[in-house]
Amino acid sequence: MRRQRKTPGSIGQPGPQKAQRTTKGADWRREEVLSRQKRHFNPDRLTLHILPGEAKDKDKGRTFPVGVIPELRDAILGQMAVTEALEKKQGR
């Protein structure tokens, strides 16, 4: 019997399985979601971006409205809060 590995998935630590569940049907690859950085997220519009040159189709970028998937929105906003607190603590 194989043991299941525990995967991160709580707010502040969106794991690979959560990323896959939340992007199903969104036409984004799991790796594209997991590789996003702070600069790829627009908190005012609740959108996540793939910039031109970052996707397989090098000429086009893509935008995904994360606000339409509450689980993804909460995970990203939670991670942003953790990141901002850490940056503030480090004086960035």
C-alpha cells in the first residue's frame, strides 16, 4: 500500500493540487500558475497574467480573472499577505 504524501494547500501555501483544481477548464497549465510571481498579479482587478514571451505562444499574453474562483482568489490573496508581511519585516 502506497502512502499518500501530504501536500501544502492551506491559504498562504497554495500547493500543486490546489492549483490544478482551480485552473481546471481555465486553459492554464499547472506550471504556469505555480510559476507566477507577485508582479504577475493585479490585486485591484483580481487578475493573474502570463506576459507575452512566457507562454508557449510567445507572441501573446493571457489574463485570468482569479476573482471568479473563490478558492484561488483566497489562496493568492493569502500568499500576498504573507509575502508583504515578510517584506515589511525585512525592510523591503
